[in-house]
Amino acid sequence: MHHQRIVLNGPEPGLLAAAAALGAAGATPVAADPPRFVWTVPRAGPLEALAARHPDVVFGVERFAALGATFEHLIVHGAEVTLLARRSFVEDDDEETTASPPVPASSRLAVLATRRVAALERAARAVAAEPTAFGPATGTTLDDALLVAPALGRLAAVAGDPLDDDRPSPQALSALRALGAVGLTVGATCDGPACDAELEFERAWRLARAHACAGDDPFADDERPDWPDWLMFVLSCGAGVIEACAGSLHRGPPGAIPVHHEHYATADEQLERAAALLTITTIQALALFAPRQERDT
């Protein structure tokens, strides 16, 4: 699936016609001034075809493929497509890296790498399949904290004594999936989505980023993962989200905000990063501790 957020610009008659065409094609209106839509399609291409039929309207687009490695910003004006940026969800290090020699496809390392990729994808899709959870209607970071805390409690309640067994129970894996989904929702609300459809776009964007970062992290390569260690990782990430919620709720005085913005991450940025780390860690844990029949496929 390809997720797209579209902003229209142009003369009013053309805007009305293009907006109507987008709605008829299945896009969901998000805002009216300027017209903004989100549109999920099975394959890339329908937007360009639609824009070509409305040459007096400029389509500003940000889009990405579900669980893809990159996202794009582009302008579509009639039949002309201008790619403004294509970026990876995983930030590149500035340090020089030495290229590794190719690994034969039949080698044990290649087989393990293929299984790892498949396990991470299954884990990410399992998190996405969890029902979307929302806090109370006030929409504050206190609501976010009250959303995360019960999910952490449910995980703690079913974790049992992790030292008795080296793998989590099915109930613990279910609680992990739910916790990862909560992390997606908390992160997505940081950008203030205008409606449920835009919230789903933000959740899908963060899921793709978390999936890419989970695979890029060397911790995901652990061939003999220790459940107590990973349980502690997940719990600490959840606690980090709650701490970031408190920091965002109790902001500094207005005079200190410009300096804080210039030199440090804002409270909202810290919350978004904490929520992203929670989702990344739950995806990694789900991939590492999947039932054996899933790990062997």
C-alpha cells in the first residue's frame, strides 16, 4: 500500500474540481483551507494520472510505501512531476563506513538475514493490526501517559517470572503488540492530526520508520536473546514515554521556550522520540521472540 498526504493549490474552480475528483477516487478530506487529503492506494500512479486531468492545480505530495525504506516529497503539476526530496527513514551516519563483501545467498548468514527481515516485517504488521487506542477526549499529554501506563501494566501482569523460562508467553507477546500500537498512536498525535484519517496516515508513517530503524539496529541481530533483558528494555522505554509526557505537560515559562527550541529538543520532540523508541523496541522484541514455527519460515 502507498500512503499519500496531498495539499492542493490553484484557482478556486480548479481546486473544487480536483478536490471532487480526489474524493470520488477514495481520498479522505482532512482540511479545507488549503484543501488537504490523505489517500491510500494499492500502487503508485493514480495521483499522477488524476493530476494530469487538472493541469491548473498544483498537488503538493508527501508519500511512502507501507514498511518501505524511504519517503518522498514532490510537486505534481499537470503531467510534470518534480521530486523535491527522497529520504531514508534511517538517518545516515556521517562517519565513513567500509563496504562488506557480498554474502552468498546459500550461506547460513544469508538465510539468517532473510529470516530476520521476514520476522521484523511480521512483527511490524502485527503491531499495525492491533486496534487503534485513544485516550480521553481532552487530547493532552496526560491522556497519552494514561494510555501508556495501562498497557505497561498489562505487560507486567502477564510477564510472570521471566527467570523461569527463557521465552515470553503468548500472553506477553500479545501485550507487547498492544504496547507497540499505543506507542504508534502517542507518536502520531504529536503532530496534531486533524481527524482519524490523518491520524492513521501518521501512524503508518511512524510504523514504516520504526520498522526501518528496528532492522538497522544491531540489537535486532541477537541470535540468543535474553527475555529478562528485553523485558527491561521495553519497560524502560514505556517509562520513558510517561516521563516525556510529564515533561511536555509541564512546560517552561514562555521566555525560555525560544532558547530551548534553538539548543535542545523541545518537550514535544522528546515525547515523539520516546514513543518512537518504544515502538522500535517492541517490534524488535516481537521479532526475536516470535513462536518457533514463525521464526523458521
